[in-house]
Amino acid sequence: WGFLPSVYTNESLVIQNYEKYSEMFGGAFKVWNTFRDFKKNYDTSNEDALDAYRLGLAIGDSDIITKMATDSFNFTWVPESMVMNRDEYVQFLGKFKEEAEKDGRPTFSMRFNNLIQKKVGNTTFETGDWTIVGYDRGVYMHAAQGGKIIWDMATNS
């Protein structure tokens, strides 16, 4: 069974040796092919948008954020009950980034952990924790539809 992980990471090997190893591993190849076909036909545009948007937030890059957000995007900063459109959010993030770097703190870097994604219909939701080391932390929820971020909501601890 030590050979099995390398089979799963090398798709061409799986295809070439399907007959040879199908008896050895039983139904494992049937499961692999089902997964491979599913993934090939699965639309990952929402997950890709969430990944890119999260990268933009992680480094504080408003160009990435605006590119990934729809024109009707809105952000809610829960502690102050502020609801902002995309342009207002970019301004808010710029000020937030400045505050995070004040008083000799390190260059802005937001980390994310405990991510959970759930697809409902054609919308993918993501929730998790965010941290700016030495400054602030909290939780967030984003949603993507049609390969674009449609809304974001965050709070701090």
C-alpha cells in the first residue's frame, strides 16, 4: 500500500497502469477516476475568486480586491455597523492598513486560518479567522458568485 499515494499524485501513471493495478487495489482506481472526472468538470471559478481575494487582503492590495469584486459588492464592518460599497471599502482598507503599520509595527500582512467553504447553489461562501500579528484579529465571511466576490463581512475580537 506504500505505492498508493504516488499513484494518486501521478495521473498518467494511473491511466497507463489501470489494468495492471486495478486487481491489486480493488475499487481504488474506480474512485480515483470518478474524482478526476468530477474535478475536470467542476467549476472552480468561485473558489479561485475567493483565493485571489484573500491574497489581495493578505497583502493589502486594493487592485486585486477591486478586480475580484463585483460592481455591486458590499463590505460590512460589524463592530461599527458600517456597510460600504467597493470604493468605500478600498478607502477603509487603506486606513486600516495604515493603522496596522503605525508605531513601528511590521509591514501589513493579514493571515487566514480555520477556513471553511460551502457551496450553495451557484454561490460559494467562505468563513474563517483573520489575524494581523501584533495589531488585531477577528472572523470573516465572504461570498463569491460567477467567479467574483459579491460581499464580505468581518468583525474583530
